[in-house]
Amino acid sequence: MFPIQTYTGGIASTNSHLLQLPAGKILVDAPEGVADWLDEQDAYVETLLITHQHFDHVMDAAEVKARHGCRVIAWSPFSRDLTLERLFGAVTGSMMSVPAFEVDDVLAGQDSVSACGVDWRLYHVPGHSPDSVCFHWEEKHLLFGGDVLFWGSIGRTDFPGGSQAMLVSGIQEKLLPLPDDTLVYSGHGPRTSIGVERRDNPFIQ
């Protein structure tokens, strides 16, 4: 397995995963603070994969792109209808604005994408967010799942565009058929595996 480092930052303790490959470094999601963390690691990123555009996952996306000139890949073009910043402001009474960024490769309608020498299988699993996409490296049994599937839990479905039925059915149909030893790196909390979640996760039984 190639080295994977995880940075956790921002008000929602959001994970960002740095995957070091022979053909370059991939960053999955860009929570607040990750751009400075990359500088501390002296890590130059070629590709930024975005699992979904909720504010806590993309707060530093524009900064990472500006500093690294990296290719940004996401299911949908940048949209403030997806970032939830307006909802957060209405609920907390505080102002928040995600710096706008350009998505170089929009994935909607595709089932795979090539990045840093790897062909990633795509699983569009809405329910937490309409643009949620999981990136699967089939050969290495590795899945970057964003906020779709967690250790013992699943993503929240009480946001605009959310649906628990849609999320659960997407997990059951697209993710649970994967091999048991598929490692799942999530957007929050520790990593898990498909086998563990198929056996123990009460939300998807």
C-alpha cells in the first residue's frame, strides 16, 4: 500500500487524505488548514479529489489550487447550493463564505476517472449531499468515501437534498458488494473496512 497521511481540521474536524503515488500526490478533500499543513509536509499536490462540496470539505480548495496549480476533480461544478454556507450562517448567525474554486474535471455521468496513474472507479451515492462521489482504487482495495459511510455510521441526511433512503440504498447497492478487505477512508473519524461495516453497521443492515 502506498503511504496515506490524514489531516483533520476545521470546525467539523474534517479529514483530508494525502496519497503518495509514483506519478504524483493526490489530496482528497480540502478542509480549513490543509493548505498550510501541506506546506509543512513539503508536499506538492498534483490532483485534488473532492468527495462533495459541503463547506467543511472545500474551505481550502481554492487555496490548495492556487498554491499547487493542481487539477481539481469533483462530481459537479462549484456551487453555493452545495456548500451549505448559507444554511450554516442562518443556523449559527455567523457569516461564512467558501472561496470559489474552479473544477477542472466534472465527473457527473462518468463511472471512472484517471488521476496520477490510477484509474479510479466512481460511485455516485447521493443522500448526504447530491454530489457525493466515492473514489475506488479497485486493484488496491481502497475507497475514499467522503461522508457516505463511516465507522459504525453513515452521513447525515437532514441537509437540503438529503435522503436517508437514497443514501442507504446507494451504500447497499454500490459499496457493500466490494470486497471485505476494502479500506474506507472517510471524511470524519477513523478508517474502516467494507467487511466491518457490512457486519456491524446498524444503519445499513
